[in-house]
Amino acid sequence: MTNVLIIGANGSLARVAIDMFLNETDAQLTLYLRNSRRLRNIDPNRVRVIEGDVIDLEKLKEAMNGQDVVYANLSGNLEQMAKTIVEAMNTTGLKRLIWISSMGIYDEVPGERHGNILNPYRKSAAFIEASDLDYTILRPGWFTNKDEIDYEITQKGEPFKGHDVSRKSIADLIVKLAVTPGLEVHSSLGVNKPV
């Protein structure tokens, strides 16, 4: 059984991943978010909820106790959030991090150059890549709500192949990464629906 801390647990992608964790694994989940009233139908036997801000280092360290995996799905001041999460993980000895970023952070999307808008994603990913953590960075295409699991991955340094990908597809990959020790550690994966 894997203990997974989901930071940013009310995000649209996180909600799909939570359902998949609960329906397809025996993982125990800790949901970390700013406003717990947003959550619905939480199974108290497998889910613990912690209300807190990502940059609250002490609260974050407390949430990390007893965890095996951190899955972070955030927006906002990503660089500061990444620094706080890495510091909390280093302090608590937690190693496994799954971090959601964006396609385009390495200018890997053929024919497209994403300027300063992706700088928070670039800087947070660079900070995580420089850490000692067992990270996997996911760089998904634009999210869709299609009820399908249909995706391919590309490694850092390879051209990104598509443009869109369903939340359900990304959630499938997140769950596999969380419950499979050593899978794609120290990788930055582009995630898209095959074209």
C-alpha cells in the first residue's frame, strides 16, 4: 500500500487522479489544499484532508510524515512552491515527487515558442531537476475532458508530438508513477494524445 500526498488536491487534474487512485489502487491519500470545503464525497477510510498553503513549510512537513509519494499539481508562484516542497521533502527524508509542469518549457514543441508565460514552469522544473529527489516531471499538452486513456510520452530532449491530452490519460500516468517504485525517476516526460 502506497501513501500519497496530493498537493493542490482540488485542481481539475487532481480530482480525476484522486478518483483513479481510489478506484484502481489500495493507496491511502492525504489531500492538501487551501479550502477543504471544496471537496465532496471523501472516503474517510482511505483519505485524510489537510487544509493549508503550499508555502507554509511547517504545515507541509507535518503533512509529509508517513508519506511515500508527493504528487503536486499547482498554479501560482510555482518557483516558490517548488522550493518549499523540495525543502520540506529534504527535511522529512521523503524522496519521490511527481510534479505537473507544462509542455513547451524546453522549447520542445515543434513550430511553437512559448515566451515568458512559461517561465514559472521552467524555473520550478529546473529547481526540481537540480534537487536530490526522485522526481518525475510531467509536461502535458492542453487538458481535455474526454473520457479516454490514450497517450504517449516523450523524454526531455525529444520533440513533443501532439497538442492535447485528456485529464484521464494524465491521471493514469500519475497513478502508475505513484504506485510503481523506480518508474521514470529523474525523467521529464511530455504527455500527449497520439496524433
